[in-house]
Amino acid sequence: MRRLILFSVTVICLVGILYSFKLIKLSPPQQERSKLTGSPVWHGEIENFDQQILNSGTLVPIMLIFCSTIISIIFSYKKSKSKAYISYFIFPDYPTTLKNNPSNITTRSFNKKLAYYSLFVFVTSLNYYILESGKLWSTLNSLHNLIELIINLFLTLEGQIHKNTFLVFFVCSSYIVLINLLITILKWPLDYIAFKAQNLILDFTLVILFVRIYLHTYYYIKEQKPVLPSHSDDQEENTANKKLKFITHPNQVLLLPLAALVHVFGIIASYVLINNIIGNIAFLVSTAIAFSIYSFYIYLDTHYTTNTFNSKNIVLPYTPTWKLILIFSWSIILSAATIRIIIHKKRI
């Protein structure tokens, strides 16, 4: 009954928000052209344009993203000297009736994916400054979105990407082909709206998944279930004495949804302030903050032990098909609602 109510509400909201787009009357501004390539870009004449403000407001965040990327790569690839520093994804919610229950895995591969995510964001941010947002830039940015898609798949497949190689390859290759084909075919401003929509869908999905991970981990630790595995012996526990008084496991996991939310804020700000220099700066500053938070999470995950248990266990919630459909549907709803409100206010 509860599942039926959830699906009914979801369908009503999804149909309602999508139907509202029929009432839209777009009045987009005249497209400007890139100073470098001369190709049309996704904005009109920039208000209050000042090249010095643009340079300082964009290059500083890009350098911060670069530094965050280097830190993330170094710490995600650096092997822990003690097992007490190693975090594990565990699966207490996985039904015991199903075959091939996933075994506990370290967060090492997840941290590497976050580092690659940061690397591709740095590349796209640099090209955002050089090329300006447009069809050409969207091709490069789709690679950054691809890494985000892989992270989403990693979390929804309980970290078992290696057991679902064909599915992951099919989804990722289909995404790259279809999104670039769609952006190429559509005309301004529909190409811009479509690209922002799929971008927000991936970002909202990541926020929802990270929130689920934090809440499941928080309540799992709070209940102090007796199934916590021990991955370190007493000698290693004594030598691993780096413990933070101000961060108690699993509070560091809260950094993940926080970073994802900050990144969403930047994307929305760039859409709201599409023809304002502040929009570009807000997008890059929020991106720099978000990926600094990701790098800080990786640092904590690889350098500090838990204050409560011998192992830092993070719960990857079981995501059956019906929950996956709900998550994806609400990501679409949130993305569409955001764009619909902005179009209503800005007419683009």
C-alpha cells in the first residue's frame, strides 16, 4: 500500500510538471558568440561585463579546483599504513534471501572515482572559461557528467560494477551518444535547456543517493548492531591513533551530500543569472567549494580512525528496481521543477 501511494504521488507530480511545459512561451535573448571560436554560446549580452572581474572571479576558483584535484588524486591512491584507517562499504540492508550477496568492500575505489570526478570538473571548468558554455563546451562537459553517472551506478549497484560490466558499458555509451546527439540537433535555447535538465537530473540523483547513504549509516551506527566486522588487530589499533574530536564517525559522510548540494546550487545560479557575470563566477565558486569538500572527505576517509569502532563502516543501502525508479523519477521532477520556475521568471 505504501509503495502504491509513493508511485501514485510520483506519477502525479511528474505528469503535472511535464505538462506545465506546454504553457511555456520562450523569449530567449540574442545569442552572443565566443571570442575564441566565434561559435554561438549559451547566453545573451552579459550585464555589467568587466574582463578583470571575470578573470579574477573565474581563475581563482579554477585554481582551487585544480588543487583539490591534486589532493584527491594523491590521497585516493595513497595506501593506508594501518588497516584502522581503511573505511568499508557494508550491506546490512541486503536481503539474505537473494543470491550473490555483496561482500564488504573498501572505499578505495569510490575515493578514486571522486578524484577522477574532480579531475574532469577541472578540465570542463577551464574550458568553460576559455570556450564559454555552448555546444562545443557541452561535448567536454558530458565527459564530466559521465563520471557522475558512473558514481551513481556504483552506488545503486552496491559497488558491484565489476559484476555488471555490460550494463554499465551500455548505459554509459548510450548516455554519451544520445546526449551529444540531442544537443547537436536542438536549436537555441532548447539545447541549453536540455543540457541543464540532464545535468540537474544527475546532480539531484547524486544528492539523493548521498543523503540515503548518510542516513542509513547514521542509524546503523546509532543502533550499534553487533554485526560490525573487525578488520584490524589490537596492535594496529594502538598504532593508528589519529582520531578527530570534532568529527565522530559517521559525521564525515555528511560531507558527501553537502558537496553535492553546493554543486547543484552553482548550476542553478548559473541558469538564473545566465546573462550576468555573477552567474559565471557563482557557478565556478560553488564548484570549487564543492570539490574542496570532496577532497576534504577523501583526506578524512584515508587519514583518520573512528572514535567508536575499530572500523569505519559506511552503509550502501540496498536499492531494488522500484526504489531506483522512484529516485530517478524524483530527480526528473526536481530538475524539471527547477527549470520550470526559472523559465517562468526569466522566460528562458
